[in-house]
Amino acid sequence: MRILKEWTYKHLRVTIMEMNAKTIIKLEDGLLEQTYKLRDDVIQNLGQLDEKMTDAFYDNATKIFEHMKENSRSAFEKTDTFDDEFDVII
């Protein structure tokens, strides 16, 4: 895997990589990430990729991150159950 380019767009970390005849776009928002894999015949060069990654693309990715955060919170948020407490030993 070879990193071709990295930058920050607002609060998102963007990394463009190349591996096995694929261009990989990785977007990171804190602990969450989205990955898009494209065949090399879809994107010919980085300039063409820059044209495709518009504000609308980033806005949609941000909305997906918001849904991911909500899903993560609802699935993994610690509840106030006391099952994890130890018995009192005197």
C-alpha cells in the first residue's frame, strides 16, 4: 500500500492510497473511518480525483459519520446497570 496524498478537510482527515490496481480513499473522523475503493480505470490521476471530491461528497460523508456516531453510542454506550460491581466481602 502506498500513500499518494494526505490532507485535512474541515475536521476530516483524508488519505489517498494505491494498492493492487485500486485507488483507496480513506476519511477519518476521530475513531471512525470510511473507506472507498475504486478500480484504477475509474480515476486516472489525482487531479481527476480532486474534481470528484466536491463539498457535496464531504457533506454526505459527514452525515454518514453522524449516523455512525449515533449507532456506536446506542450500541456501545455504557448503561447504568450495576452488574459490574463486586460483592462486598467483610
